Amino acid sequence: MRVTGLKVFVANASRTNFVFVKLTTDDGIDGVGEATLEWRTKTVVAALEELERSIIGLDPFETERIVERFHRDSYWRTGAVFRSALGAVEAALLDIKGKALGVPVYELLGGKQRDRIKCYANHWFFGAVTPDDFAAKARRAVKMGYRALKWDPFGDTWLEMDRPARRRTVAEVEAVRDAVGPDVELMLDVHGRLNVPTAIAMCRELEPYDLTWIEEPTPPESIDALAEVRARSKVPIAAGERWFEPERFLEAITKGAADILQPDVCHLGGLFETKKVAGLAHMRYLPIAPHNPTGPVMNAMTLHLAAAIPNFSIFETVSIDVPWRKELVTETLQFEGGDIIVPDAPGLGVILNEEACARFPYEPYDLPIFTGEMNMRGVADGSPVVASRSDGAAARRASRKRGKKN
């Protein structure tokens, strides 16, 4: 079997653009991956197109050899753009191999370690402005079945927060905690926007709300800064979505910089690289909560990793997204009791709809964090991404009724 072609598909998702890659083979088996790199769509597309001439003619069963060769032949070797493109190509190769062998991708990673994947919701808050808005949307997310919620309550902060800004953040967290009660996990994402003393101060102010973690409190360049915050915080610290090399995770583990590690399967360069990081973390008994806030193929890639590693903790899901997300791929996800049931379809278990991607062409978007639009960007009244078993049954009944009328 040999790779005969590489195609890139871009689909607007209202807050960013999903970037999908499809590899074809001379055996008629194709594979898909995702290289979505938020707010750098055209750059990662160019990186994928540059990889095309190198992948044609290679045997997709030689997955690790191909990935290592691409690392060797990339003089600059690292960075979010190259590694995101590489992660998508590796996923497509594994998808082909899984389909050819008739096994899910997690079998190629060593086998399934669990049948259910515990989830937390992201994007549940779109459209919220006031603490009461966030409380109402949090209650809605819990009714959807989620037992854990994450969001960014830090406004347009950069490095420091004045007292009114601190009070607004605390009021928002307090409102959500009161709305969902003590048994729902809450995680806060800072997106690397605080300096060390401000991060420490905010960790102390937020202690009473029993948070599962505070994520990326300081800019990602300095692991020493993160380690200082973690040493002085009683709230667990999570980080890793913007570290692109396994060596950075090794440094963070060695320096005790985080309680929970959050590698991104795509941006780190693929499933095998991420599995290496999980292995390093497991040596120190640190949990892995993979970063996964983008598209449906990336969701599948991360799901297979979560099924295969021993130290998986919790799975990030985009709980609400643009209504056309479900048109872009065919997938079978079952959501039950706050968990996704591990699928057993061969490969990644998703099929790309090329025509649907063409209906939602690229649109440019800017980083919303510092414009005050962080909670407004996206589709406030979008559709749930995963349906519960009862929701799925209701949908099938409705479909049968429509069929009888026709």
C-alpha cells in the first residue's frame, strides 16, 4: 500500500477555522487528520501542502518511521505550525492503518484501558456577560449531563488585575459554583495572562470555590514562573497546551511546575509524541487531561489517546458549537452520564464530508481574548456536540416519523 495523495479542507467554525487533511492510497483506503491551529489557518495549510510532496509514495504502515523522517528533514524541527501539520498527517496514517487492519486506532497505541471517557464541557458559556448569565448557562450545561465545566473568567486581563477586575472574576466564579452546587467540578482557564504575583494572589482569592484546577496562569514561555505559582497555590495548576516538544513537558515534570499536564495531540506533533509525554508523566504519577477545544476529527484523535494511556484524567469537549459541525463529519459518539463511550469503529471512526466543508469556506478571525469578546465569540445558541443516548433515541424516533410522513 502506498500514499497517492494529500488534500486539505478548511471549514469555518465561527470562532476559528477547522483544518482537515485527507490521505488517499492505491488500495482505495483513505485516512483523515486535523491540523486546526487557532488563528493561524493559512499558515498551517501551507505547512500541510509542503508535506504533500514528501508523503506521496510512502507506506502508511511505516507510521513512526515517516514521522521521524519528517522531523529529521525539517531543519527548524519544532513549533506549533510544523508540529500541527505533522500531527494531522500522522493521524491520517493511523486512520488508514486502523481501517486496513479492521481495528480502532487505540489498538495501535497499545490497546484500550477504559470503556468510558470522563468529560468536561468547554464553550458552554458563549454569550454570557454577567454572573447571572454564567450561572444560567452553567445550569444548562449540567442539564446536558456534564459533571465538570471550564471557562475563562479573567476578562481582558494582561499580567495584572486591578481590584474591580479581581472582584468581577470572583463574583463570576461564585455565581457558577452556587448555581451548580458542590459536586460539579469547575476549572478556570487563564490563557497565560498573569504575572507571577497576580497569579498567586488570584489563586488565593479563588481557593474557597473548590476548583479542580487553574489552567495556564502565567505565559507559557517560562516554566520557572509556573513552578513558582504552583509552589504557592493550594489550587491545583494545569498547563501544557502551548508546549510543542516532549522536552518541555520533561522540564515541567522535573521542576514540579504543574499538577495536571495538558498536551495537545495535534500541536505536540501527533499521538505517538503525546503518548511519550503521558509515559513521562506516569513515571511521576501525574495525570493527563488532553487539550481538545477544536474540531470533530481532533476530538476523535484525542479520544483514542484518552482510551489508551494509563494516567488519563478527564477529556475536554466542545459542548456547544456551530450547528453545521455535525455536517462536516460522520461520527458515532455516545454521551452517557458525563462520559463518552469509547467507540469501536476501525481507524479514527470519523468520515470527512468534503462537500460540507466547501459550503462553509474560510473566514479570518482574530484572537478574542484581549478585545473583551472571549465569551461572545462563537455561536451562543449553537447545537450540542454530543448527544446522550436518550437524545439519540429521540432523534431516531423523530427521523422515523418524518420518513413515514414522506
